[in-house]
Amino acid sequence: MSILTAISAFTHRTARRPARLQLLAYSGGLATLLVVLAEWIVARAEGPPGGLCDDDFCTHAPPLAWGVLGVADLFAVAVLALGLLVIAPAMVAAAVAAERRAGTLDQLRTTPLSPLALVCGIVVGAPARLYLLLVGPLVLHVVCGLLGVIPADTLVSSVSILATGGLASVLLGLTVALAPRQETGGALVALGVAAVLGFGGFLGAALSGEPTGSGWAFLHPGGALQAMGLQHDGLWRRLLMSPWRLHWFDETAYLARLAAAPFLSCLSSLALAIVLAAACCRKLAFPHRPLLSKLQALALFLGLAAAALLPARALEHSDALFHMMVSGTILIPVCLVLAVFATPTYEAWALGLRTGGRLPWWSDDAAPYGLMWTMAAAFVGLGWAALSWRVHGLCDREVVVIAWSTVLALSLPVYVLFIATRYPTAAARWALGVAVTGHLLGQVIAIALVHDRYRSPEMLFVQVAGVAGAIVPAWVAFRQAALRRRTLAARST
């Protein structure tokens, strides 16, 4: 009952009853506009998109039946994806940032509503106006499916992807908005969420259009939508794929990966939504705790690492090894962000030290060493599971790369704890975070140069990076140990 009450209350705040009818009318007008635009395009086109034939290359594609509703359906799906996967999460992030700035977020925590009810209310109520505007395009898409303009399985897959992907996306926006310790600019948070999700959708769509990258299309709902549309030889495939690439769809493996992308996307979106909803409920109930528990951060990292590594089993030997290096580079910032969200403040960390006992690594007040080292071990284990049957031996250069990467991975929690406990203001933490990012980027570049047999002009950079890779973490660990001694000394006095 509290969930329905919260949804009704938040929806009433953003879209009152007279405004709802007006928004529904605008939604119908938007759907009509999509149909009119599709009719204008069809009337002025010479014919449906087909094959290409010239002197150098010839592709004969079968005739394609198309019409106004087919083109309008493409527009409707694009509008729904843009609204649910990009704009709605940004609206949620902006709404929560505004609540924090106005001081009403803490007041919401004191209401009789449960944290889950608050989460449901914010997720449904904050973008309520947008949801009402999207009713028209959704009805148009469903009508196209019922009339046979698009296959029935495409309709079911698209609605499922939009529902689960939209839920995970708005919860991601809510999670990002709840993460800061102090009030931050709502516009910047909203723009950041929209930019990340929009770029992820573009990247996922690009991956689905390549046989090699299609195994990772499910990582973003936009990539799953693209894979869903490319499964059938229809308007979606002919418009979005170059004619000289249509022969790719003769490959059974490629079609199988496209067919699996919608199911994997729904499954991964639901799993992500569950973890993010638990994190949001935790933050609303206990604002003094980190956003993520250690186990939640580990679960998110395991899911992302498995999604990045396991599809590499379908790649060739050299491509798979290169992909593991790229995945490790990409997962370093992911590991850092998750660890930062699971690291306690100085007060909580100091209180944990002063209790005298040794905290388990999954405790909220514990340092992130155990968490991040577990993440590193999990990445190595998943990489070995994906590529062990391909690796037959290691040369000296590869041994150096593995050793250097191991030292880099073991030093990461030192930086995270240093940033979280020694600098109380957000500006200072951001400044040090940028410096640490530059140092880690230099380490990654040096490791890549060693892997690629660097030339003599690059030797100086590799040597400097190697020295910095030993000195910088040692200095940070020394400063953190000094802070630990002072904290324990304050307890004794």
C-alpha cells in the first residue's frame, strides 16, 4: 500500500490531473506527427531501400515491401528508446539533486514511507510527464505489431527491452544522484547521466552491427534493440546496414548472437535493476553509510567483468588476448568507481579502527583492500575461464606485462582509501582523483608499450612510468599509514 501511495503522491507533484489529459493529447499529436513524417518520406522516396550493384561489387537483395506504418514504427521505437533510456534517467537525477538542494530529501526520509516506496515513487513520479508523452508512440508501436507490420516476436522483444532497460536506466540515474555526500549541481549530474547512457546506446548499436562485436550488444538496451531489428530482413536492416554488408547475415553464428542479445539484455537489466534498487533503498534508509555495500559492489563488478570477458571465447586467439587487455583497461575505472562508492568516510573508518577488533572486508567501515583485491582475483579467474584453452606459453615480455599489471591492480585500493579519508571536501577529492587518474593512465600506456615491443625512443617513458609505479603507491601507503597511527593515537588519549 505504501508503494502505491508514494507513486500517487510523486506523480501528483509532477503531473496533476488536468495536466495529464493535456500531456496525453500532446502524446497523440506526437504519434500523428510521426505518421505524417513517415508518409512524407515514403511519398518522396523512389522505392524501398534495396541492394547495390556496380562494376566492382554487386549485392542482390530480395524486394522489400514497405509502407508508411513501417517507417513510422522505426520513428516510434527511436523516440521510446531516447525517452526511456536517456531522458528519463536524467530527469530522475535532476529531480533528486533538486530535492537535496532544497533540503527536502532528508524530510522525505522521515516520512512513514519505506525506502522501497520512496524509490518507486521517485522512479515513476519524477519523469511522469515524459511517460505520458510516450504513450502515443508506444500505442503506435503496439498497433504496428498487431497489424503485422513488424513480426510478433519483434514487438514482444522491443517492449521487454524498453521496460527492463528503462527500469535499470532510471535506477542508475537515481543511484548517481544519491551518491554525492554533499549537494552538487543538478544540471551537471543530469547531463552526465544522459551523456553516459547516450554514448552507451550508440556504442551498443555499433557493436550489434558487426559480427565480431555483436556478442557484447546486450550490454546496453540500445544495442539489444538494434540487434532485435537486424534479426529479420526488413526495413530496419535495409536502412541501418550498408548494402555491401548484407552478406554478413548469411552467417549462422552472427544471427544466433543477434537472437540472443534481447534475452541477455532483459536478464542483465533486471539483475542490474535489483542491485541498484537495493543500493538506493540502503542509501535512503542509512544516509551515513556508503552508497554500495562491499557485496553489492562485488556483485556489480562480477556481472560487468563476466559480460566483458566471456563472449571473447568466440574470438580468434590474437583478438581474444587483445580483448582481455582492453577489458582490463576499461574495468580499472569501473573498479575504482565501485570501490569509491563502497568506501567509508574518514569518521566511519576511524570509528572502525578505534573499536580495536579486525573488521571483515565486507563491513561498511572496512577499508576497500579486500574488496578490490577480490575484484582483481575475480577478473583473473574469469579471464582464465574465457582464454585458458588459448594460452600455450608466455614469453618474457608477457611475463613483465602480467607482473606490472598485478602490481598496478594491488595498488588501486591504496588510492581509493587515501582519497576517501584524507580529503573532506568534494573539490579536493576531485583534484586528487584527476591526479591519480593521470598516473594510472600513464601506467596503462607503459604496460601497452611493453606488450607491443616498444622502440628505443619510448624507452624513457617506460622507465619513468616504472619508477613512478613503485614510488607513488609507496608514498601514498606511507601517508595513509601515518594517518592510521594518528587515528589510533587519538583513541588512546
